[in-house]
Amino acid sequence: MEYLIVAAAAVVLVFLVRANLGAAVARRVLPVLLAAFVVRLVVHVLVMRSGVIDYGGDNLGYEGRAVGIVEYWRQEGFQFVTADEIDTLTSVAVPCQVFAIVIYLCGGLAPLACTAIVALLACALCIVIYRLARFVGADERSAFLVLVVTAFMPAFLLHTSDTYKDGFNAFLVVTSIGLGVSLSRRFDLHRLLMLVPLLWALWYVRPYMVFMCAVPLILGLVGLKSVFSPQRMLVFAMLLVSAVFVFGGVYGEAQIEAAQEQLENGQSAAVRRANGDGRSGVVFEDGGDPWNALGSKVLYTLLSPFPWTEGGLILHLGKIDVLIWYFLLYSAARGCRRLWRRDRTTLLILMSFIIPGTIVYASTMANIGLIFRQRIPIVLVTSVLAAVAWSRSSRGEEQPAASPSCGRPADDGVSKVI
């Protein structure tokens, strides 16, 4: 059964590529993503589970919680299990639930099948990145290049080659922001409704990321180009009322408290001290206040691990990742200049996630080895700006392709705007 699930995941990947990309583009993309899918399974078998490296532990923890969910189902019946039923599921209910379904179907631990689902999600995210890059103005060549970079970015590849939750988090965040950009161009109720399950799932992966996505989504929904549109203002009013009901106390304050507790836990001196243990730990002269020495923390958040940093094997592999990231940052700066001239709304939406996200992560900065994993969503959104800079065609900048989230684009990948 485990191998059957792996095969089914590969079939679904083929379907996603053909359903979301034009025929000519799909022929180029499919071999790349199939290779990315297989490489993740190989890394899982030969590296992550072979004992070659001693890294992490979260993956095994999530797997163990998934086994607990299966046991709960056998006693209480099939249902969505949260921290209210199993207290160890705080912030990881969705990934563990997915792994639990795989374990239930396989009749026991099935790490390869679980990894196949994570690898499928990673490849689906590559498709989202491609379409988002086309939508914001990158030409086909540049969008394809950023897809390849995303598929094989070392940090992203490593953390989607086992049962980590980073792939879930990155997919949900980038897809939500992509929908926000799409809605800023043209209001579509279908896409608006798609945000509901995405944000719900994100809440059960990393609650505070829902709030980090809020500003880009609000900017996209209101639409800065037509801020007085009655339709968009009505939607904004409905969302505002809903937020007041959900987060203002009608249903209690559990939602805000959960996100705030997770952020404060990451910023606490005890957690930062624990995370800083080891050769890749970093200590800042901040007097115990996570918001002090913020400039230095932002520098480490964005640019570490530095080439001269000592550490283990994974940290040294992270230096390859960070060299790619340096180039993406340089290219993204050029892309920002182009978007500033042509599409300031889209630029503001993307930057309203990148900048606050960087600052929040900087406030929890304690370990270089952790930060290059945590900043994956920021890297992926920034790479979209880099693709704009790589574009050679002004036509690609002015006439973006279809939405990154739904529907088949036109064969030329440019003329149809949704």
C-alpha cells in the first residue's frame, strides 16, 4: 500500500502540471518536477532515514503524533483531531492528520508514503510559484527558471524530503499571497472562497502566519487601484465584521491567544537560549528583550549562515543555499525597481509580507541552523520578485499570465489575465 500511495502521488503531480499549465509549458515543467519528486524520495531514503546525518527530530515527532491520531480514531471514530483532544497537536494538527491518514491506509508506519505526500505538496508549490511569477510580470523563461530554483533549493528540498511541516506552511502561505495578488487585479468570488480552507489549514500549521498573511490579503481584496469599488468595499466590510466576531470576543479570544502564545514562546528568553545551544547558536546583547538589537538580528535572519560560520554538515550545506539566496536578494532588488515603475500595488502586496515576516522572525533569532529553515516562505515570495528582474521581455512585464491558483492559462502564457 505504501508504494501504491507513492505512485498515486506521482500521478496526481502529472495531473496538476497538465491541468494548470499550457501544453507547451507543461512539457518543459513535467520532467523537472518529476525529477524533484524522485530526488526528495531518494534523499529521504539515503540521507534522512539512513543515519548518515543527525538532524532535526521534528519529523519523527510529527510521525509519532500521527500514530496517536490513528489510535484516537480507532477509539473515538474518524474526525479532525486538535489540541483539545491530544494536547501535543498544538500548531501541527493538519500535517499530523495527513500523515495519520497515510498511516491508517497502510496499516502502520509508512514514512516513504508520507514523504511522497510532502514531496507532492512541494512540487505543487513550484507550480504556484511559476504562475505567480508570470502573473506579476515575469516572462516564461524567467518563471521557468524560478520554478527550477525553487524545486531544488537545498533548504526547501531537505525540509520537504521527510515528515516536516515546512512544506505545508510554505504551500499555504505562498498560495494565499498569490490569491491576494490575483484578487487585486480582478475580484473573483471563487478565489475568495478558496482562501477560507487555505487559512483554516494554515491556522493548524503555524497560527501566527495567518496574521502575517492578513495585510497582503486585505490589500489584495480592497484593491488599491480601485479602492472605492462598491463590490470590493462590501467584501472588505464583511471580512472586517467577521474578524470582529471571530477575534473580538464573540467566539472567545482563543484564536488570538494561540497565535500570540506561539510568538511569545518563540521570543522567550528560555526558548531562545535553548535554540541557541550548539555550534550554530547566536547570542545578541539585547538585555533579554526580543525587540532590542533588531538591526543585527535582521542581518542574521536574512544573510546567515555566513561563509565563515562554523557548524555541522547541514549548516555547511546551508551555505550553498545561502549563496543562491544572496543572488535572489540582489535580483529581487532589481525586480522591485521594475515593479515600482509598472505595478506598485503588486509590489506593496508582496513587500507587506516580506518585511513584517523578516522582522517577526528576527525577534526570535537564536540559531543560524533554524533560521535558514524558518525563512523558507520569505525566500520563496522574494524569488518571485527575482523572476521579474530576470525577464527579458517588456511584454512579459506588462501583460501577466493567469492566476497562480486556478484555471488553465492561455497557451502563450501571457494574453489571458484572470
